[in-house]
Amino acid sequence: MTMKRILTASTTALLVLAAASVQAAPVNYEYYHLYDSPRVSAMGGTGVAVGEESDALWTNPANLAEQPMQLELINPLVEVNDNLKLFANDLNNAANNPDPNLRTTETTKVVIAHQGELLHLRAAVTPTVAWDNFAVAAIGKAQVDAMVHNPFSSAGAVEINSSLDAGAIVGASFELTDGLRLGVAGKFLQRQWLHEAVTMAQLSDPNYDWSPGTTSETVTDSAFDVGLAYKLPFLTALNPKVAVSAMNITNLFDDQTRKIPMTVNAGVSIHPESWAADLVLAADYEDITNGYGDTSIAKRLHLGAELGLMGRHLLLRGGLNGGYPTAGAEVRFWIMTVAATYYQTELGGYAGQQVDTRYMVQATLGWK
């Protein structure tokens, strides 16, 4: 069988599998992923055709063949959005008013000023071991998305939806023929869903207990990923690569608000050879089979770049996530790595409807 036939047959198999697995799904305006690393987020959300790091486990396991031995013992990540920072600051100022009546008035003004905003917080750890063509990682993630309503809304002045995820993912990459690799991964997860409707009286109380309120039933689920990556046999100085991935096959958390649907994604990248710097340029098209349930083409387009300096001890990143800018930097000191990322993401049903600005910081103890 020729290379062309192998590549065509394998890609067709992925698309057939996608068509069989995709079901009608409710509209989900944010593209929820199980885990987005600082690298992927800073590079505009690209990752389908990008390797050399263990985070390929989360985007396309076919790229696992390109990473050196990596060990991330502990790697706490924290992400917040602009709205949360401003709302928390305003609410804190109002809550510090010593007069209870004025405190309630000022708190009401804060809620009215921020009405309709999404407040976002994410914290995660993903300890990882990767070597040769294999990687395994654990994940613990807490995510809070709160919506600010009318002060006297029946859903609460602030409606908080939170999830706690815990589990593991294991993946490997195999060479099918020269330049063509197949990757597979399986993930096994448990999710606890939390909901709280916070009233104006509670917001105005400086001693209010912000511990979780209503707790839904704990859910367990599993899914698997399949990917292909092919290094093109021409323009070899640029190391061109094309790739396709089918992620979260069978869907994750089907009945949850933050359902993570199966998606089929395509990507291309180049990695020019240079003695002076390490450059990666990438482009992805996410969710070819419309698993997220919206029709926006612009939201699915991702462009990214990474420039590695001083033997990849300093990494500069940038990109466009659905047309919105992303940027980041990473510094590696022996066994300590610090990464910071800025990005914008679309929360509306189409590009330009509702943009959310987010900031991410991660510190890693280990070898990368």
C-alpha cells in the first residue's frame, strides 16, 4: 500500500468515526476543553500539528513521538478573566463599608454595573511523565463560571456554576510508515458539579460563607482520542507537517452544562531548521464535524507561533484564537519553569458577539 493510500484511508476512517459518533447537541457557546496548557492558549489554540512537548497528549497524541524525556512533578495553573478581577475589587470595596445600609446600596450598584458579565476562574494541576512515544498524566481541575444577573433575579444576583474534575489520561504514538504516525489516548474522569444562587443579602454580608452550595450527583466518564500526523517529504528544511485528530470520542459528560463533545480537527505546521532559534508556526481548524453545535467558522480558526531562544530556556509565543490576539512567555530554570499567557476567547454564538479576556500563570517543578 502506498503512502498516499495509507494516509487517505486513515483520514477517512477518522471522519467516518466522527460522523457515527456526533449527535445533536445543545448550543454551547464556549468551546470547552478538558485542559488547555499555557503553550496551546498562547499559540492561539493551535496544537493539532505541534509536538516536542508533553502537552501534545491533550491536543493530538500522534505528536507524542517528538518530545524528549519530560517529568512534571507539580505544575499548578491559575486562570482568571478581566471581569472577575474587576468585580471582586468592586465588591470588596462595597463590602468594606461600615454602614450596613450603605453597604447594601453600594453592593447593589456593583451588581447592576456588572450585570450580564461572566466571571471565570480555573485552577488545575496535571502532573505528567512523558518519554519517547508515550505519556501519562493525572488531572485535577476546578473551574468556576458565574453569571451576574439583575440584583433581584430569581436565579440569584450572582449564579455560580462550578465543576471539579479528577482523573487520568494515557497516550502513545506509533509509526505506521516513514513520516506517518498514529496516536491513541484514553482518558478516565470523575466530575462533581456545584451550583449556588447568591442573593443580594448574601453578597452584602462581609461574613458570607462562599463554600459550595448545592451539589449535583458525581459523574464518571471516559473517552478516547485518535490522531494522525504526517511529515511531508518535501521542503524538508521547513519540516512541514499535516495532522488530523478526533478528540473525546463518545463525548465527555454528555448530560452536563460543560459537555466536552467529540471534535475532529485538522492542523498544519512548519518547524524551520535554524542554529540561532527554534521557530514553530502552526494553523488549526477546530471541530470540522460541528460537535459544539454552533456555525461560526471564524471561531474555529487558530493561528500560532512559538520562538525558542537559548536552547528553549526562553520561549515567546503569540497567535490568533478565532481572530482574537493571544500571547505568552515561558522561562525555564533548571527544574523550575514559569509560564504566563494572555488570551481572548469568544463566548457568543458567533465571532465578535461576546469576547472574554483571560490571564493564565503556571509554575512547574520538573524537567522539560
